[in-house]
Amino acid sequence: MKMKKILLMLTAVCLLLALPCSQALAEKPAAIELPPLPDVDITSWEFLYAGPHLGVGRYHPHVGNVENQYMDERCAEATIDFLNAAREQGFEVYMCTAYRNWEYTTFWYEEEMRKYGEFDDEYCHFLPGASYEAAKHGFAAGCSEHSTGLAFDITDESIYWADMNYSNVHDETVADTPVCKWMDKHCAEYGFIVRYPESKKEVYGMACYPGHYRYVGKEAAQYIMDNDLCLEEFLALYGKTIRGVNYVNEYVVKAQ
Ligand SMILES: [Zn+2]
């Protein structure tokens, strides 16, 4: 009898708790009022866009050497400063990917298409009826942000050398490493943003890649990070559309 009473009480409590929750879920979140936009030139090189819907083609920036990888020379120093700042905190950060040119991304795109069974090795072309799954994940040549020379990926060096397999260590687990958490928090100080925040997957339209940082300059980076935006939303606030699509989140209100 006692047990029954307890169960009944528990059910009542659960119902009371669940009701406001489900109601809240059904309601749209309140619009976010943003502070005035930074005075930046959205057509400048820092805002060059690459994504599954729009590539940079055979764009080849002038690059500078950063730890035997390459970055657009205009943000090479900022990259070095950012990496060194993480090291000063005691982290063993390893830059595992930076600039990737057209030829390289073409190679990887074909590799990805092979995985999806959509690439004909004998004749080197995409099979008829291919759904271009790889393209949707940002692997199409020139559509990777690494083609801009403004992005790089990190991992924890101790994990990297222990594993000796880049593809095994640069995955979503990097998000849980202290180095990634520190870099997410401090990237804007060096002009970088967390390019693929987990919560904005639907806006940027591809898989989330933690540990991937993208240069946009300090002012824009601070604004993007402070207001929990992703690059698509930021560009849309300036009226920039990507292949005719305005990626501004309907709950983000442009400050007047
Ligand atoms: Zn990356």
C-alpha cells in the first residue's frame, strides 16, 4: 500500500514537471536582440566563404608556412600566436590540417565518393545516379573551408603521436580535450571563431567538426563568439547570401 502511494505521488510529480517542459518546447524561442554590428568590410578576404553550397574553385591564396603546414599569409602570424598561447597554458596542441589546395581536395572528394560507392575508379568519374553524399558533407573540391587558407584543425599532440593515425584522433572526441575547450574559449582573442558549433548544424548544413578554427579578424570573431553565431548567420546580418540563401536564423534580429 505504502509503495503504491509513493508511486502515485511520483507519477503526479513527473506529470507536473513534464507539463511546463512540453509546453515550452512547443513555443518558439524569443528573438535575440543583437548589439550593433562591427564595422567590417564583409567583401574582404577574411570573409571568403566555402561550404557545401558554395566553393572557392581554384582559389590559391598566398600562403605562409606555419609548422610545416600552410595558412593564408595574412593570418599566419595570428595562427602562430594562437597556437603558442595554448602551449603557454601547458597544452600539447598539434595543427593537423591547414590549407588544402584544389588538387588535394579533389583527391579527397573522390576518396569520399568511393566510400559512398559513387565513384568509378576505372573511368575516374562519378557514377550515374550518384547522390553526391560526399558533397553534402563539404568534401567537394574547393568547398572545404581549408581551401580558403583561413582555417586549421587541431588535436592533442600526445594523443596524435600515441595513435599515429590522424583520422582516428581528429574526430568529435577532440571536443572533450582540455586543449580544445581552452581554444574554443580564447579563439576570438586571436581573430578566430569556432566554425562549426554543435548547436548550429542546421544552419551550416554539414557535420560538426570540433577543433576547427577559422580566421575572420578579431572584431568579427569577438562579435560572433559573444553572440553565439555561426559564420553563415554573421554574413547574413550584412545581407550576404550564399547561393541566394539567406542563412540568418529567424530568431536572430539585426540591431538597427
Ligand atoms: Zn577542418
